[in-house]
Amino acid sequence: MSLADELRGAAPRGFRLAFPPGWRHYPVDERGRDAMLRDVAERSKAAARPDLDAALRRKVREQFEALRRTRGVAMYVPAEGASTESGMPMSVVASRWVAQSGRTVEEDVRDRAGADVQRIELPHAVLLRWVQDRDGASTREGVLTRTVSYVYPEPEEGARTGMLLTAGILHLGAEETEWVTAGMVELADAIAETFRWS
């Protein structure tokens, strides 16, 4: 990819991911936003909670706008009834990773991740992985977020672009439920390992 393409925000190389049954895929564009808005409206109606509809719709619009600003490509969430191996919410977002000038993706990830980065050699690719725990200030009181991030550099020597997968897992932060959170991290790892460039 040329510098001009990066500056224009050219579409990334295609990729594939596999998810458990019942997960929904929303592209980060008007079509994806509108599909999520329809799903939110249906859930609010089914739950007989019209009071939540406006707030949730506003949150969806804000989330999609933030994803556009951060080079988001797709969002994946379990639909109602889909298994995430627990009742706690989880989502996965795919975004472009563009290294800062003069750096490879791996150098850039290690500098910007804000956590220890593991380099994992898979049979089909190199994977960079790190985990961060955040307090509940940005979610709801008493609920923490564990974020597991994965970067696949583009399959070329000295790649400066790649794909970032971010799995966000809401959890209670209690010792008694840590096994549940750990199970969801394992699920996120399993999903991330299905990534393939196309």
C-alpha cells in the first residue's frame, strides 16, 4: 500500500473470521449502522422498554462514528440467544492498523499498545497479542472491561499496515467469576485464531 493510499484511507486487504453460531456482523458504514439500529429497536420492543430505545439508538450512532474515526472496518456481537460461553457481554471489532512513519507494524504495536505484547507464530501468520483491564468508569458502575487485542500484520516483509481485532469483555471483577472471564478470553483467542487474509 502506498503512502497516498494510506492518506486516502484505502480499503484494507480482505479477511475472514469465524464466529460461534448466532453472532451478527455489522460493517462500519451506513448499512451496518442502520442494521444495528433496526436490531436495537426490535430488542427494545420485544423487551417492552421503549424508554431505552432513544438512548440505545444514540449510543449506536456514537459508537459507529467513533469506529469510523479509528479506522473501524467491522463489528461483531452475539445476537440474543447466541452463546458466548457465559451470560456476560462480549464484542469484537476489526480495525485497520497503520504504523507511524518509518516503523513496521510490530515496532509500532510494541510502542503504542500500553501493555506487554506477545508475538505468536501461527502456522498461517504472525500474531501480536496483549490484554488490558479497565475500570468501570466508561461502562456502568461495578462492571469492568477486559480487552484482548490482536494485530495481524499484512503478510509482507516489513509490513506497515495490518488488522487489529479488539475483543471487549464486560465482567464483574470478582474472584468467584474470574473463571468465566478467563473462558471468554479463551473464546476470543479461538475466534482470533480463525483470522485469514483473503
